[in-house]
Amino acid sequence: MNTMRKTLTMAAVVASLGLLAACSKSEEPAAPPAAPAPSTTPTPAPVPPAAQDQSAAPQADQQSMQDKIKESAEAAKDKAGELATKAGEAADSARESVKEGAAKADAAIQNAVGNGSK
């Protein structure tokens, strides 16, 4: 019971994070292009390539994190579907068991009443 609760909680958390990521991405306004400010000083030396690679790395990390969140959300959705199917099958099985038990009890009562009235 405790593991199922943890599993369902994690599925809900992952689904919520996926939804949050999807919603925040769609509402994100485009950044306005920055106009270069007029300056009277000479332009600075070009930035070394290492600094450019570092700025690209967070974007790649963010993209990979978003991909992981999407994959986790899809996995959670699949797992939730499987659990729902299993729960439905268990409910059907329980109903059938109750029907069989009720039929057996009814038959036993009828036999007892029928045998006692003779």
C-alpha cells in the first residue's frame, strides 16, 4: 500500500512538472531584440570562444532537462494507464467473486430451507 502510494505520488509529481513545463513554455514571450546603444568608446575585444561554449551549455542542459521531464511524464502517463487497467480488472474480478459467493450462499440457504421444510 505504501509503495503504491509513493508510486502514485511520484506519477502525480512528474505529470505536474510536465504540465508546468509545457504551460510555461507556451506563455513565454519572445525577448525583444536589444538595440545597440550608441557609444563613443571603442568596441571591446571579441569574447573568447570558451565563454560562448559556456553560454551554450546551459541551454543544452535546459533542453535535455525538458526532454527528460517529457519522457518522465510520458512514462508516468503510461504507468498510470496500466494501473488503471489493472484496477479495473481487479474490480471486475472482485465483482465476479462476490457474485459467485452470493450464488453459493443462496444455494446453501435454499438447500437448508428446502431440507428443513420436508
